[in-house]
Amino acid sequence: LLSSHGLFPSFCLPAVLWAIHLEQEQISITKHLLSESFAKITCKVSGGSDSTYIHWYRARTGEAPQRLLYLTLSGSEMKLEAGFSSEKLSAYGRQSTSVLLVYKLEKADNGHYYCAAWEFTQCHKLPAALHRKPA
């Protein structure tokens, strides 16, 4: 008998293009905690294309950075990470700028917000190894 140990393991790698440059001009944003308040954080992108993926992260003191969402620079695709709602976070892309919106500000929203980018992701499947079971 032949059996397969593992089903085609796969991995994905970001394809980083060094020509992409990101710039966040706002050093600090301070807002009053009102249900109507929101923060708008911009990320200027040069060297990217409409298919460039912009990833937005939040880093809190003493915690690892957490990805909030990602979208194409054109804004045609956006995906929130699990645990976040569109009532709290949104983003859009326009020309060479990506904008993150954080709604209904509260103390839990404190942190450092930053953008990251890569052009595309490549996924590869590894062939499964076949082994003969001992008789």
C-alpha cells in the first residue's frame, strides 16, 4: 500500500519590490473620545501600481503589531482581518494614497498605526511524499 504523509503542504511568500516607497506624514493624531469621532490616517505610495497591496497595522505598547486590514491601492479589493468590523474600520485607495479610517474612537484604539506594502503574493504547493507501508 502507498500512503501520503501530509497533503500537499503549501506556503505563500510576499514578493517584495524595493521600488515601492511609503510615507506617513502624520506623526500624531489626538482626538476626543466621542461616538461621532473618527481618525483618518494617510499613507502616500510611490512606485506602486493599482494591484499593490497596502496592509494597515496597529501596534500597541508591549504587544506585537496586529494587521487590521489590507486593500489594493486602487481600492478595488479590501479585506478586514477576523475580529474587526466595517463599523469600526474602513479604508480606501485613491490615486497614490491609501487612507485608513477608524470610527467611534475609544481608549482601546490607542496605538501606532502604520502601512506596509508588497506588489503580489506567490503561493507554492510542495509535492506530497509517498511512502510504502511495511507489510
